[in-house]
Amino acid sequence: MKYVRITDFLIEGAANYKGLDVDLFIPGSQHYDFENEVCVISTRQDNYEPHSDLQELSFDDYEIAKEIIVQNSPQTQEKNDIEKLREDLKNAIMELSMAIAMGGM
């Protein structure tokens, strides 16, 4: 198995995997940073034509790149924002409950 970083993978909004065979990608291993037009994948493809936009990675480097992409994804940011709002709401409800219990308001 190989781990590959693909840069400039979007051409006019369509994915360009620079000659890699998508049928050999490990399902679920593709992680995309659309803002920077970078993706990392793991593949069963042993041989492929060299390309300046393809960089073979070690497993550890793939995991690091994947984690950076996941942590910076809009979905993760939105989830973090929702968790923050949920915590703020919980705290406000607690404060309000305490104020009511103490006869205030």
C-alpha cells in the first residue's frame, strides 16, 4: 500500500488524480482540503507515472496530513462551534436556574 499527497487536484472544479487509478484507492482513505486543493489518499497502486503534483508519503506523514485536513475541515469547525454553543447554553440555563431558585429575576 502507498500513501500519496496530491496537490492542485482540482481542474475547473473537477478532481484530477494525476494518473492514479481511483479504483485502487482504499475506500474512505481520501481526505480533501478543497481550499488549498490538496488531498491525501492510500492506494493499492504500486506503480504510477511520476508527476510533480504527486508526493509519496510515509504512513506517519499520511496520518499527520489527514489529521490536519480533518481538523481544519468546515465540518469539524462547525461541529466545534455547535459544541461551544451547546456548552454556553447549558451554562446560561444553569445560571438562570440558580437565579430563579434564589428568588431573583
